[in-house]
Amino acid sequence: MADLSIDFAGIKSPNPFWLASGPLTNSGAQVSRAFELGWGGAVWKTLGEPVVNVYSRYGGMDYRGAKITGLNNIELITDRPLEENLKEIREVKKRFPGHAVIASLMVETREQWREIIKQVEDAGCDGIELNFGCPHGMCERGMGSAVGQEPKVLSEITGWTKEFAAIPVLVKLTPNIGNIVEPGIAAVRGKADGISLINTIKSIVGVDLDRFTPYPYVGGRSTNGGYCGPAVKPIALHMVGSLAREKEITIPISGIGGVSDWRDAAEFILMGASSVQVCTAAMHYGFRIIEEMLEGLSDYMDSKGFRTIADFVGKGARNFVEWGDLNLNYRIAAEISKDLCIGCQLCYVACNDGGHQCIHLDGPGGRVPRVEQEDCIGCNLCSLVCPVPGCITMKEIDTGKPYMNWKEFQKSLARA
């Protein structure tokens, strides 16, 4: 049986599934209920100077009947008194000493960092997460992503917290930046114990066509918010992988962004994450999704012969390279099953209008698609639009040629 327990930068957890800082970790009752159902850890909703939040806080992006493929939120950090949060943290840790409780923090001055770190340590937290990612509201006050976008400032503040903290310090990065590696390295240089990413992406998910106001509507106006949910997973995987393959990133990574089931979690771990944080999916479907996540990940690990999470952390990141390192002599071509094809012609239309015109229509009435393999460049478009599972497969073609990357190709041209 797979062992799902982890030790993330000294923070022990019965499994790698943590609730991310947000509305679902806003109270001790919520975190306790989550732990009872099987979640391994929770990052408490960001603590700091309590704020006043607006009414109407979320906007959803739906796609083809799928509800909340993306969620935009304009909620800020906790609006509950710090003393209440600290009291509930103590109670949760007393009830669940083996589970990970990490306090997300966001304050301004050096002295404020010193004081709040002491308070959460006294409350029994296992670690702290520096919220350098919030893309709305708090960044306008010089916090959140305003720090995450300035590597020197990020490194300096991280250094402060490491002076004061006796427990592990994680730095939560913002995706609202050109190169995620720069703040990642800054966190390492600030002596952080771990990195978490991604925080939400600055966004507007839509505009009310009758009231002429972006969503969510707040008394005639709105603002940009933080985008999260399944739609941001590809961006998150890229950023996690970019850090995992960087030699200067020598600390563990907690992956966040669109984790909805065990498959998503496995992908994040393969790309370099040692733990995964979940928010939108648990808000959408409830805490019980952890049951499928635990069972699915355990079964996957057993099927691959992985005994621990550490056995496959970063295995996918090793194969994540720059475009110029890809094999230019590798070739695939589409193959269409005549037995499975339903004659919808979506592949033909896609290839003819948006691809490379290598699919032709044969048979009675010209309804049966056929691939001219000599012209097929293996772009995958036909297989992606096909509605029948397994009908279109991409077959590898043996070219008999050795591996050749872009630099070698350029050299061969020079020699010719």
C-alpha cells in the first residue's frame, strides 16, 4: 500500500492534500470538519489587520455547461478579529495534533511581522505562509502581489520572517509576473523553507450586458479579482515545473491552481510539487471530494510502484525542456478507425480550416474521413476535436533518424 504521508520542509502531514488559504479555511469549524473527512492540512485564511469585505464577491466563468470552470473572487483577507482566529487555531491543533495547520500572513512593517509570527507560533501553527500573491485590494495597499512582483522586496521581507520564526516559512508567489523563476529564486535567497504557487491571476471574468458593469456586481461598480479553478491549471503546472527544473530552487514546492481530483494532484507532483493545495473544487463540491482524491492517488501510486510521494516528485519536470531541445526527427501521424468513426466530419473541418489539409473525405457521399499520412504533421488537432474516444489515434512513425535538436539542425545546415 502506498504511504501518502509527507514531510514538507519539516511540516508533517498524513497526506499531501491541503486546503488552500481562502473562504473554506476561514474558521475552526470548517478546518475541523475537513480534517475529520481526511484532509491532511489547511492553510488558514490570511491573517493580518482585519479588513471590511464587500458584498457580492465571486464571479464565475462557465463553459459549455460546465459550472465554474473558472472563479473570480474579490474577497480580501480575514475580516474576523485576530484573537478569534488564534483561539480557533489552538482548538483545531488540540483536536488534530497530527494534521498540518499553516497560517497565511500578510502585514506591512517589520515589527508587525515579528508580532504576528509570535502570535501564530504561540497558537500552535506548524508553519506560516507569506501571502505575496493577492492580486486585488491588498496590493493597492502595498501588500500581496505588490511584494510578489518585486523580488528584492520579497527576499528582504522573507529574511525578516526567518529571523523571527521558529517554524517553517513558505512563500506564496504571484503568477502576475513575467518570469516566475525570479521571485522563486528571491524566496530561496531570503532563506524560505518552501514555496507555494500559484496564487490567483488578475482578471475580469465578464461584463453584465444590461448594467454595463463587470462581474461581480457591487452597487453599480466592480473591480478586477483573482482568477482560480480548473481554468488556471495549465498556467499553474507550467509555473510549478519552471521552478522545479531550476537548479537554484532547492526547497520544496506546494502546488496550487485548479486541483480538482487525484489526477490533477498526480500531475502537480510529477511536475515538482511535494504537496498540493485545493480551494475552488472544495468550495464547489464540498470537503468530501477528499475521499476520491485519497483513494485515487493511492491506487495510482500502487499501479506505478511508488511507495511514497517523494518517489515521483518531479519525474515529469525532468522531461520539461525548452523548445530547442525537442527531437526534430520524431514523427507521428493521425490514424482514423473506420469501425469507430460516426461520420461527423469534425476532424475534416478542423484539419481543412485550422490544420494542414491532410484529411480527405471518401466513400459513399464523401462522408468517411481518410488521413493522407505523408501530409500529416501530427498536430493532434483532429484527435482533440473527435467526439468518439479512441477513434483517432496518433501513431509514432519510425524515421530511422537519430535524435536532433534545433542546435544540431542548425549545424547540419551549416555543414550542407
